[in-house]
Amino acid sequence: MLSPFHLAFPVDNLQEADHFYSQILGCSKGRSSDQWIDFNFFGHQLVAHLSPGESGKGPTNEVDGHQVPVKHFGVVLEWDAWESLAQKLKDEGIEFVIEPYVRFKGEVGEQATMFFLDPSGNALEFKAFKDKTQLFAK
């Protein structure tokens, strides 16, 4: 069984973070205060802490011709769930840092990936693998 991770991260505005993570990404909420909100991030504990000016854009590295945000987090979904989320984000008008696409098509480690920002500029990556056993394949 996979153990849930815990990640605390800064946001500029709790109301915007609440809307984005609960309404756009579909994360249920746990405990909260006027300074932070717990989210059930696909079975993991994600905590948005109010800290204006701490979040946002940072350096990038080139990967497959794309500029990937160095600081990012996300989750690996089942393929169908990834496709559904990609479509929902498109329908919501979310601007992608890296549009949804498939890497290593037909090769070991074939994966779908997409990058986008939350309202505070925190980068998120969502992935799916054709074969999840290849998650750590070389």
C-alpha cells in the first residue's frame, strides 16, 4: 500500500486556492483556519498556507523541448482519469504551461503529462503511464 504524502505550500490568496483546488481539481477539504486549508489531493494531504509573495514562478529546465518549472508537484493518475482532467481543465479555460501531450509514445515509460499553474503561480504536473509498472523505468 502506498503511504500518503504531506505537502505544505504557499498561496497568495486562500479563497482563490480554495476555489481552484476544491472546484477545479475536485479536492475535498479537511481542517482549515484563516491562515491555511487542508485538501485531500488524490489521497494525499496538501496544505495551502497563506504566505503572499512566497509562491509563484521560478527557474525552469528544458525537457523534451519544453521549459519545465523546477519547483512543481502533482500526482500520477490512471490514464482515463488523466484524460478526463485534461479535458476539464481545457473546458475551464486553464492556461497550460505545457499543454497535455504524450511522451515516449510506444516506448518504455510512455506517459501523458501536463503542466499548469494554480492562482498563486505554483506549478502542478499531472501524469499518467500506459503501464504504471514503468513509473521508475530507465
